[in-house]
Amino acid sequence: MARCPSCLGDATRLALHGHLECAPFHAQSRARLITGHTFTNGTPIGDIVCQRKLYECTVSGVFIYLPLFNTSELETMYRVYDGQNTLSLTHFRPNEQAAMIASAMQLSSWRGPLHIVEAGCAGGHFLAVLAKSHLLNETARAVTSVSLSCFEADPKMAPAAQKLLGQVQSMSKGWLQARVVRSLFTGVGLQPASVDLVSSSHVLEHVTDPCTYVQVLRTVLRPRGYVFTELPLQSMDHKHRWVRGLFHATFWSSASYNAMMERSGFTL
């Protein structure tokens, strides 16, 4: 019997739905993408995707594809993924995110070192905006040092993030250190209780096992550390036969996300 990951609730009763990306109403461009590429073992990506079924974890209300995708499958899908939006340093999304986080964390009065991690940083624009607008200025001089860690699995985006964050690092004259990890967010290279903020934007819906992801958060965050998550609210998409986004592994509402985080010991 298929089972939901434990932090999403008991799996004694699951609501089964068809796989959205394999339905006849699936967009032609996406259909070509998943059927025109293969895994290293020669299996078409479309076959791997379409053998999954969409289940509802009835305690939390999260919808999830089961069985879970493994790391090799995810990495292969990201190698052909072209769904990331092109952002810039002036785009509203990274600027609004940076302003919200700077206010919530009171960065203007932060004292001591600061370690910020972004899971799925794309081209590095959020981290660059946060550093340039809220850290590399006179109001944040009580911050003694800054470490920026960017995890990005898309091989087309990681080099752009490396270049942009390298420019930010050079502006700081050694006060700020930035690194790009070209992989899914696993916490590799992060010490326990060493991170002040883990941020992600339109990433969690691509995470095949949210419970493992949350466990990494609990491990790497300092006591009273922050989590910022932006994700699309798509828990009802299956009822409307909508397909929004590509290779989404989970589908959320505000309530289901909050339920998972509270079950995992976070304070909202």
C-alpha cells in the first residue's frame, strides 16, 4: 500500500487521482519535454513520470505523487527542465522577498555573524538583492560576517548564480562569503545549528519527500532560526484538471503547509 511521508499524516486513507501530467489535456510543449528525453538507463522520462499516481495525505491535506521519485530521477528531470522564470535584480519577486525577510529578521539591527541559505536559488537574484540592499550598507554594520549558501540543481542556472554571487562577494572585500552548491538541497556542507535562515521560492512543490526536506531544516537551523517559503497554492488543481508548472511532486494549500510545519515542530 502506498504511504505518505510521516510528517504529512497517517496514510490509512488515501484519495487516489490520475496523474495530471500524463492526461490528454496536458500541454503539448510539456508533453514533448517529458517524452523526448530518457534516463541514463534508457527509460523515457515520460514513463517514469506517468507510472506515479496522485494521492491525498488525508491528515495534512497535501497531495503527493507516489511512489516517491528517487534522487537519480529528480536530477535527470532537472537536466532537461526549462521551467524556471528569468529574473533580474530589479524584478519584483526577489526585491519583495528580500524586503519582507529583512523586516521579519530585523537585519538592520542584527548583531554577530549571519548565515543565509537558499534552497533552489536559480540565478542567485534573491540572495544578491538581499545582500546589496540590506547587508552591504551602513545600517547592517553590526553584522560581523555574512555567509550565503545557494543550492541549485539546474545545471543551466547554477553557473549564473555563481557569477552573480561572486560579484556580490567581491563588492564586500572579504566581509561576505558566497558559495553555490550544484545539487538538490540536502544540507551537504552545512554544520548542524549553523544557519539563521533557509529561504525557498517555488521549490517545495518540486520536493518529492517534504519530510526529509523539513528534517534537514531542523538539523541545520540555529535555535529560533527562520524559514521563508513561497509556493503555489495548487491543492485543487486536480479537480479542475489543471496542469500548472512542470515536474511538481506535491500540491499545497496554506493550511496543508502549516499543518506539516507544525507537526514537524516549527512555530508559525
